[in-house]
Amino acid sequence: MKQQRHNAIRQILDRTAIANQDDLRRALAAQGHNVTQATLSRDVRELKLSKGPNGYSIASNAAEDADEGPGIREVMKGFGLEVRQALNQLVVIAVTGGAQPIAAGVDYEDWPEVVGTIAGDDTVLIICPDDKQAKTLKKRIESYLG
């Protein structure tokens, strides 16, 4: 099932420009693959899809062999503008279209301070277990923003 869905995602991206996860979810649903946003986020991460100005794309084999793509530092520096804390939650303000790459990067890091992320277009909500861990993560993210 998962492999079939991954193959469907590859086929969709080969023939269609996909701007965001909702467009990808709709394209998958049209092929009979009804998925949740959480499942789709995992698929995006597992397939190492990258999002650029033209939407999602599949990483080339050469790029995958050389490196797993830009690290969280590069993603934060390229897309992130600022981070704010509200109790155990962080809000990362990003450039337009930059929230999804940031959320995917944070999810990929699998940091113990992160319970989960939610991404809009230019805002990422990061949920932490408690205020202390949120403060620790905020400092780390601020160091990445430059």
C-alpha cells in the first residue's frame, strides 16, 4: 500500500506541477489513494521531495547519493524569518511558501523537543512537550536563522 502510494506520488510529480501538499493529496485521492495530512507529510519526507519555486520535485539520484539535501540550518536560513514562543509552542515566521520545507526539516530532525509541526504557507507551529523544551528549541532555531 505504502509502496503503491509512493509510486503514485512519483508518477504525479513526473507529469504535473504540484504547488502544495493539499494539491498532492487531491491528486492522490483522484487515483484512489485517500491519505491524511500526517501520512502525506511522512511520504514527502521519506521520498525526500523538495519544494522550490515551481512546487514539489523528486530529488535526483546524484543529489541523493552525495547528500540528503539541504540540512535544517540551510532550510531555516533560506526560508525562516523569526521564531516566537508562546508557552510550549513555537511559531516560525517564514517567507511565502517557506513553511512546508521548514516543517518537513524539523520533522526530519526528529528532535526530542518536538511533539509535532503544522505548516501553513508562511507560518509553522511547532508543539513542544513543555515551556522549557520550547525555550531550548527556540534558541537553537534562532541560531540557525542567523
